[in-house]
Amino acid sequence: MFDTKIAVVLRNNLAGWQKLNVTAFLMTGIAGGHPEIIGEPYKDRAGNLYNPLSIQPIIVLSADEAAMSTIHRRALERDVTASLFIEEMFATGHDAANRAVFAEFTPDDAKVVGIAIRAEKKIVDKITKGATMQQ
């Protein structure tokens, strides 16, 4: 049905609240970078209106720290723009601080805790190879 795939990969040692927080942040990046994935608003039988959701399924995977670095590198090598969340962003409180701390690192020293990508299915599968389904 879809030529593309959306995958979120989370580092496997995050606390529950961190997994949810990182996933939410990463998916806003995917939605912002690909507004065509957002469908129409929802309406219930009583006529209440709700926000639109993604028209495309999202797979959530898990990987250890080494695999996260590899997945990050693979995305860069394939020129796939990713949403990325690094460990140091947990200590910030707003977007400007997030971007400032993010800018202090390179792909070689970033402690990636989450990455989200949307690309052709085969490319996403190659990039996320080694990650497992999130438990």
C-alpha cells in the first residue's frame, strides 16, 4: 500500500517515560518534514472534531548503543534526513536549548537515544538492520 516506511528506533536502555517522550518528539520531526503523511481530521458520531493522524503505519524498534550509532551512520550515508534525539537533550527544557546542545556533537560522538526515518521501504530496512521490535 505504501512505497515508503516510517521507523522509529529507540535505544534499548531508556526508561518508559523517555521512550514515549523521544518517540513523540521524533515523530513531530517526521510529520513536519513530510506533511503529506497527515490525513484528514477525525470526527466522532456526536460531531466532535479531533486532530488528523498519520495515514501511514509507524514501526517502533529497539537497538543497543552501538547499533544506534550504526543506524545513524547508515542514514547519513544514504542521504536520508532523520529526526534525531541525543541523550543530552533530556537535560534541556526548550527547543533553542535542544538545538544548542545538539550542535555540540558530531555523528561520531553523539549519544543517540532515538532516530526516526521515512524513506523507501528497502532503504529503511537496510538502515535499521540489527534493530528489533520494541517491547
